[in-house]
Amino acid sequence: MLFNDTIAAIATAPGAGAIAVIRLSGPDAIDLITDHFKPVGHKKISDQDSHTIHLGDIVFNDQIIDQALVSLFKAPRSYTGENVVEISCHGSTYIQQTLLNQLVATKRCRIAEPGEFTKRAFLNGKMSLTTAEAVADLISSESEAAHQLAINQMRGGFTEALKDLRSQLIHMASMIELELDFSGEDVIFASRDELKSLLEKLKQTIKELLDSFAYGNAIKQGVSVALLGAPNAGKSTLLNALLNEERAIVSDIAGTTRDTIEDRLIIDGILFRFIDTAGIRETSDQIEKLGIVRSIESAQKADIVILLIDAVSTTQNDLSTTISLLDDHNIDRSRTMILFNKIDLNQDLNLEVPKNIEFLALSAKNKIAIDDLKHQLVQRVLQGKNGANETVVSNSRHYGALHNALQEIFELESGIAQNIPSDLFAISLRKVIHHLGEITGEVSTDDLLGSIFSNFCIGK
Amino acid sequence: MLFNDTIAAIATAPGAGAIAVIRLSGPDAIDLITDHFKPVGHKKISDQDSHTIHLGDIVFNDQIIDQALVSLFKAPRSYTGENVVEISCHGSTYIQQTLLNQLVATKRCRIAEPGEFTKRAFLNGKMSLTTAEAVADLISSESEAAHQLAINQMRGGFTEALKDLRSQLIHMASMIELELDFSGEDVIFASRDELKSLLEKLKQTIKELLDSFAYGNAIKQGVSVALLGAPNAGKSTLLNALLNEERAIVSDIAGTTRDTIEDRLIIDGILFRFIDTAGIRETSDQIEKLGIVRSIESAQKADIVILLIDAVSTTQNDLSTTISLLDDHNIDRSRTMILFNKIDLNQDLNLEVPKNIEFLALSAKNKIAIDDLKHQLVQRVLQGKNGANETVVSNSRHYGALHNALQEIFELESGIAQNIPSDLFAISLRKVIHHLGEITGEVSTDDLLGSIFSNFCIGK
């Protein structure tokens, strides 16, 4: 056992419910509960089998706190690999808090830090670091796509491929280091061609993974859509047209909070976050100018920029001005989508759009082409997917490590090309191995683990 | 089995947590989960023992929804007395909702109504109606006293004594009804003296229980304290002085919401709800008059009325006017408490208080005598307790049934005194028995059960 203290936390969502679960993990977990649980039938809890459930009274200072179910998980057959007890009690906030307080008051356990159960699971070798991170993603996922991403990552995901390449690299590195021991003798254990081809394969894999990050991150955080358009262009009508049909889906998910500045909407399992902005056009009004600055900033940060245009009142000049304003602020045309609204009122729309900007004519009010819009939004996201779900990177820490590994591979390749001595490029090779190891946690530091697990919720 | 359908619900508090529990109960519960759960080690779930826990994947339409723990409870060894399955899944709102939706989509279970698990437990004979009601009270209790009341009620509480008296009454009633069969022969099977003494004992018990309701209800709902006083009397300073020391306790309990018009405070385990009101005094200002009407109404509804008086600026005339205003509105003097604030600024306080109104001099700002105030508040509540916790009625339905039983006993007694024929008072006797039976659920109707269980939370 790595840890000699026992931790405790409320593992279910905060607030009152029918039941709540308090979780204990550590060497003293089972003995502690044995002393404060009077099971029906007077059996001794610590003598019971792992993975069994027992009904009884939780008693502290001769007072019954609750009648509860106690589940036993004996080390190493538990989530953390330690002795684990789960107390399933009545879900009043009073009982939850009193039970936790009383447990801690025995001084035989302490309140767990966020993610500490999963951190112990990782450190006790029950799961890799990417799996542990996937647990946190799984708990916070709000959409089907984000959930599927997390499930895939939990089950290995892209790390299996990397692990294999990494162990080939480790073998290669040992060979090269062996050469160094025989440095006077000019022997070569590691074929440079093999090394080159391995690096090539690795580069290819990493590049694909890096490319998938935009998609993975958008899925995980939700796809941000900046909605630009003059106040009369029909922004809220458009949002309502989109929301109306999907509202059932959004509100079905309990706990989904609608941000005051965002409209959140799940289309085909993908979460879109619509950010409403002021319109952008030439103006001399100072306050309006401020609004435009904010619109531009939203557009620059967004995954997709929708320019909503009133098909009745907008002139070609208005449109061209707006497009050039976007160009001026480096908002990539491929990210932009022009929607001509109120198309039912102007069937002979005659506005010209540059070839490299996608556009669609619709009526938000009469729900013409709303499905086309949804389809195009989803397609834009899926374009970034590049193949199977399994090879998607959604975690910025993984992205960073992959990026560092790739940079180091470039160094290494240029070193090999320049015929630098093998003791120099052996160092680069070790760095590549190090960065790849950071992803799955084969290499880790306390700082790294601290920053990963502190983002977890309590009780996991 | 009384029910042939299977019910399902999320049993933990709404929102995301580390884990969430979905509960299934009914004849198909175990078979349903067997078809959608792939346990580690490929064992067949329905073949496993009751009270065991299994790790595996929850699978619908070949898609893994989550890796979860499944707990089995086989009929009749479960909360409801039916087959019960608890799925302990990762606590994302997406997983909770998807899992529940997929279960329902199989058409082999439906979403449970509020309290339906406990209703089934009652109807399957696993618990009495008072115990079932205590479960709901337990879940919603926010303070130690309310919690203890619910625990006591869950463990039988006052119903044991009543049950015994009720079965004696039933015996008595059968004897009297037997006499009716032999009505021509003038035999007496039931001693009238015994009946009178039984009724006397019952009356005594019921009266004590009815008296305890004010206390029980206050404990359950929280003790309401109307805080009356002019704006400069120091109401918010007083609340802060009370809250400051106790805030830690209040905020320790997660999920405690502070109502906008109430300050909630737990003192010695009892919840007090302070309702701030406008001051009351003679005035011609119309708006101020409205405020006074509202103050009076609050005071009439409150368990305790605190009259906060500025010890520096208040005259004897002001005080007397205020007291007579309370008298005029039938606010019982025994409920009222006068607090002279700012006592540090006026050591020679010389205001006269009627003998039957309790008073206390303090300084909210300098925290003089705040502990005395707390002590007096708690004492006022405990006065109503009248002995042991076990004999406290806190449920207004029980209060109503007891009240009806008592009225019927009065009828019965006067009937016996008037020597009415035994066939007439046998009806009264049956009514007493009926009302007592309503409490524990030995007598129940669908309407009654519907109104009780609809107040439960979902999943219990």
C-alpha cells in the first residue's frame, strides 16, 4: 500500500436526494465502519466478503445517525486498489454532512481532496493517467459526443498506439546508448534507417492526433458559434427556431444550466454554444463601436462565425464592408458562414458572396432551411474528426505533450541529417520518450498530478 | 407480488457528482439489467446472490453507456420487497439521463412516480405508513432536532403505544358487536367500566400527542420568529450577531438555501427562521400602515414574536402602545419576547414591562447577552416538548387523525353516559378505531396514499 491514511467524501451530487453515497478508501476504511455500524443480524462487517452489501444502523456516540446500506470492497478489488467502503444513506443534507463530520471526528480518516480517489487508483496502478483524466471528462460531459470521447479515452483510446511506438523507441534508445559504451569501436546496434522510419511513423501519428485536437476540444468544451448580425437581422428568431425543436433534448438533461450570455443547444449529440453579439458595420457612434469590438473579439475566439444578414434590407455594399472587416481582423473565411434570413420576403436575392465563404438562404420565422443549417453546422464539426473517434485528442495537456514530442522529433531528425554524434541525439530521443510517457503517466511529477486531480470533483 | 410492472428512477440528488445511483424495482428489474450489463468475468447477473455488487459495462444498442457497479437485491430482501437493482454509474448528467432513457426505451420499465419505491415498500408490508412518512421527513430534515424526530418516527415512535390501545379497542368492539347478536338476551360481554377506563387512557395519550404537535411541527418546519422593531432598533445587527457565530454551522450543510425573506439559523440543533418585518407604531402614513399590517400578520403566524426595542430612544408610551397593538390583534403575550437593545448606551433603563411578557436586555453590536437570547429561544421551544422525543407528533396528517379520534371518543363517552343503545355507540367505537388505523396505514385509501407519496422526492 502506498498510502497509510484513509480518505472520505460525499460522492453523489450536492443537495438532498433520495439517497446519497459516502465513500471511504484506505487501510482503516473497513475497520472504521465496523466500529460504527450495527448490521442487522449482528454479523461482523470486517469478516464479510468483498463486494457484499449490508443493512444496518450507523451509530456515533450511541446515537443512530441513519439506517443505511454499507458496501464492502476489499483491497485490491476496489476502485482505488485499497479497502473501500460505500455508505448508501438517506439523502438529506443533514445526514450527509453529519455522517461525514462524525467519520472525520474519529480522527481515523480525513476529507478527501478533489480527485483523490482516482489519484490513488492511478498511483496504486489500477489505471493509466489518461484513463484517470477520462473519468473526470466523463463526469463533466454534457453531450453524447463528449461522452463518447471520454468513454473511448477511458478504454485506452489513442494511447495504445502511442504506447507501442514508445516502447519501440525505448528499445532503439537503449541500443544507441549501448553503442556509446563501445564508442571507441565504432559499432552500430541501432539501424539508423530503422530509427528514421520509426520516427516517420511516429511523426505521422502525432500529426494526426494534433490535427484532431481542434475537433476533440470543440466536442469536449462545446462548439462555440459567434452569431453576428444587425439587431433587425433576426438573431433571436433564429435561435428560437433552432432551440424550439431541440429544447426537449436540452432540458431533458437535468442540471444543464443556460448561461446568460450563451444559448446552448445539442444537435446530433454535439453541444453548440451560440454567443449572441452586436452587429458589425461602419459607425461613428462610440458606444456602437465598443459593441463592434466585442463582436470581433467573439468572432476571433469562436469555432464557427455566423454572419446573419437581413435579405430584405441589406445592400451589396453593407455585405462587402462587413466581409472586409472580418478579413481585416484575420477571421478565417473558412470558419465563416453567411446566412441570408427572411428569404421568404425576398425571393430574388441578388447579393454576391466571395467563393470561399459558405452561405445559406433561410427563413428563421417560417422555419425554411433550418434543418439545412443544422446539417451544415454538424458537418463543419465532423470535418475535423478525420476518421475514427478512438484517435481523437481532446485534452490540452495531451496536446501539449504531443506538441513537445513532435518538436523534439524535428530536432532529432535534423541532428541525424547533420550527422551529429549519437550521444547528442540520444538525449533528444530520451526527451521524445519522456514527452510520450507524460501522456499515459509512465512519467509523472507531483506538480503534474496535483494540477490534474485538483480539477476533479470531490468524491471521485 | 402486488405489482407486475418495474419502476426506475435516479435516486441521488440532481446534477453532476462523482457517482449517481439509478434504482430499479419490480419483477423484471434483475432480468432487464442482465440483458444490458456485461459484467467483468462474463458471469450471469441473474444467477448471482442477493446483496452482491458487480463491475461491468452498461450496454445499449451495442454502445457502452458507462462502466458501472450493479448491486442486486432479490425479493423479498429489498427496500420495496421486490427485486431491486441499483446501478452506481459515473455521475454526469448525460450518463444519468441517457441510462434512464435507455432503460425506459426497452419498454420493460417505466419512470417511477415520486415516493413510489416507498409506497411499494408500504404496500408490500415492508414498513408501516408512519415509517414511510418518516422516510420523507428524514430526507428533507435540515436540523439535528428534525432529523432525530424523523429517526424516532421511523423506528416506531408514538405509534407503538397507539397500536396497542387500538387492538384493545378492537377486541372491545368485537365483544360489543357480539352482544348485538344476542340482543334479545341482555348479555354483556364487554365490561362498560373496562371500556371507560380504556377510553380514559386513550384520551390521555391522544391529548399528550396533540399537545406535542406544536413542538413537533415547529421542529420539522423550523421555528418561525417574527422580528418586530423600528428600523433603528438594530434588527440586522441582531441577526448578524446571531448569525456570525452560527454561520459556520448553517453553511456547513450543503444545499441549505437562504430564503430571501428569511434568515435561517440553527441553534442547539433546532432550526429557527427569522422573519424580518417593518416596525409597528401609531402612524398616519399609508405606506407605513401597510408595513404594519404585514408585521402584525407575521407576528400572528409566528411561533415566537420578538419585539426589539431601542433602549435609548424608546419612551414608556411607545412601548405601551406597541404592546396594546399586539394585544388588540390577539397575539398571545406568552409567545412574545421583548428585547431591549443598545443596553450598553443606557445602563439605567427604566421601562416597565407587563409581568406576563418575558424580556431581556442586550447589545447586538457589542454582543452582550446574545448567548442568553439563544438560550431563551431554545428553552421556549423545548418547553413544548413535554418529555421524550418518542411521543412527539410532527405530521399534520397524524395530528388530524388524532384530533378526529379524540372528537369521536367525546361522542362515545357522552353516548355511554346517556345510556344510548350499544348498537349506536358501537359505530362510534369503530370510527375511533378507524381514525387510529389511518395513522399507521392499517386503514388507507388510494386518495390518502396518493397525497402522502406525491410529496416524496423522485427515486425514494
